[in-house]
Amino acid sequence: MTKNSKTINCRNRLVLYMIKSLKNGFPGLLSRAAGGSRCKRQGSLASGWLPVIAACLLLFTACNNSNPSSPEDKGPAKILQQPPYAALTDSIRRFPKDAGLYLRRGDLLSRNNQHEIAAVDFGSAWALRPDEETGLRYGSTLSILNRPAEAAKLLRDCIQKFPGDDTFKKMLGEVYTQSGNIGEALKLYDSMLEADSTDFESWYERGLLLEQGKDTAGAIASLRKAWSIQPINTYALELAHLYAENANKLSLQLCDEIIRKDSAHEQTDPFFIKGIYYSNTRQYNAAIVQFDTCIHRDWKFTDAYIEKGIAVFKQKKYEDARNVFQMAVTVSNTYPDAYFWIGRCYEAENRKTEAAPFYERAIGLDKQFTEAREALKRVRGT
């Protein structure tokens, strides 16, 4: 569903966000990171813990240095000879077997966006002192750098060395998932659940994997299990979203329960999911009410405009729908779906010449937007 995030006074905000997330199940996650509203909605509400770890590391990076050194301008050797690394580099030269020095310099490099060089330091620290702290930092950095094969090898070593720490197993599961190795990821989560059937995080991740593999019944069963053990919003929303996409009325029950508990009236996700349910059951006016509530609570919630516009479009009110999609463009002028749907409105009115530029704009923003390419060929008669 959407693609955005921002920073301000990051260190304190990150800590507060993580505390709030653990208590409330990542409120707002759906409106910022879930599924898509392109011709066919897809994707799950969240994609696991490792991206959260990586995002946190990157956010700390942004907080600690607003003007990081540019790797294009300076080679690694030169960077390490300059502040703030020079003192640690000199110490490493004098004490090359001190793993702690490499770890400290790697942390400093990570905070300043020098992840490639940091990975080398974490690798050196791991070779000298393969402990849990070093393995976690090294594995997270390899994930940030999108080096799944190396990350998987390291994490398998960590699992052997530290069999009592499930963190490495869950990180490995995420690495398998990110690299498309769904089968291995499922085997890993199944083994963890065999050892501890109350491991709600593994039930949740298993549900996401099964959803990705189009096993809807299995995904629902796993997500229900996660939610029954740990009834937090994250799990309830993911389950409600899956129900909504399959036109299951239980979606409304879960969303209403979350809304009743939202004394601050900040939640947008349950209203959005209710809107998806009503759209999928062709109750378009009811859907529009839910999407309007989302927009009232968060006027930047781009997908709410898109889904509202689709509901209006389905009622053949093409001019009204176009106005809604134009609002989405006003909120985010780099959102390809909005331009695509404006094109659809013009095309539905047989105004093909006017539709074409909007399809072109959508393709310009997303080269992989297959539906927009097909639509452009259709209106051009090619």
C-alpha cells in the first residue's frame, strides 16, 4: 500500500516510536507500508523484523550525521585516515588483534553512512572475536548492503554458535524471504514453532510467507494463531487486511475492535481496511465513508484518495473520480497510480487523446507499471 517516511529529531523519535510500536503493534503501519492500490491490490501489511532493524540502523545514521563523507570523493583508505576515524585507525594499526577497536570503528562508520567499509570492520571483528553482538551487527550490515548470500552464511554460523538465541534464526528467515527462498524460510519458522508453539512472532512471519505464496487459508490460520497468543494491532490489522481482500466480514469485526480501543482517535488503518472490504463487496458508498475518515485523520494518506477514487470510478462517476485522483496528485505528484487512474477516467469517457499523457506520466514514474503500458497501447491503438 504506500511508500513514505520522514525524520526530525530522529534519535529521540526512534526510541519513542519503537516503544509505542511494541505496545500498540505499529499503529499507522498499514497506511505507510502496506499493499498497493494499483489495478489489483497486493502485498502484506508488514514484511518482518529484519527490515525494521535495517531501517533503524539507517535512521540512526541520518540522526548522527547530516553531511556524511562521500564515497565517490574519498576512497576507503583516505576516509579512515580522517576524523572521526583517524584515532581509531591509529589504534588498530598499533593493536591489530583488538576486535573491540574494529567494532567501534564499524559502528562509527555505520552512523556516517559508510556501510561498505563498516562491513569490512565488522568482518574483521567477527574473525577475531565471533560473539553475539558482533554477529548481529555484521549480519544487519550485510542485509542493509543487500548481500543475502553472505548474510545467510554468517547467520547460519551464528545459529550454530549461539543455539539459544532465536534472533539469528529470525534474521535468517528474513534473509531467505528477501532473497525469494520462501521454502527455506518456512522450514526455519516451522522448526522454531516445533520448539516453541507459543512463538507468536514466528506464527506471524509464517502467515506472511504463506500469504506471499498465495496460501490464503494457511496464512489466515497462522495469523489467527499469532493474534490469539499476542493480540496486538499489528497482527489484528494484518489478519483483517487478509480477510478484507477475500471479502470476509470478519475483517469488520477486527477493525471495529481496534477502533473501539483507539481513545486518541489517531488510527487510520482499520478504516482503510474496512473501506477495502466494502469495495471488494461492491458497497462503494460505504467504502467512500471509510476512506473519507482516513483522509480526515491524515490528509497525506495517498492510498486513501486512490481507493476512494476507485470506488467512485466503479460507480461510473468518472468526472468525480478524476477529481479525487487529482487530489492524490496534489498530495504526492510522484505517485504513479494517481496518474494511471486519471488516464482511466479519461479513457472511460472515450477521451483517449487526453488519457495518453497520464499513462505516459505513470510509466515515467514506474518503469515496471505493466497496466499503464498496456493502457497506453490501447488508447494509441497500437
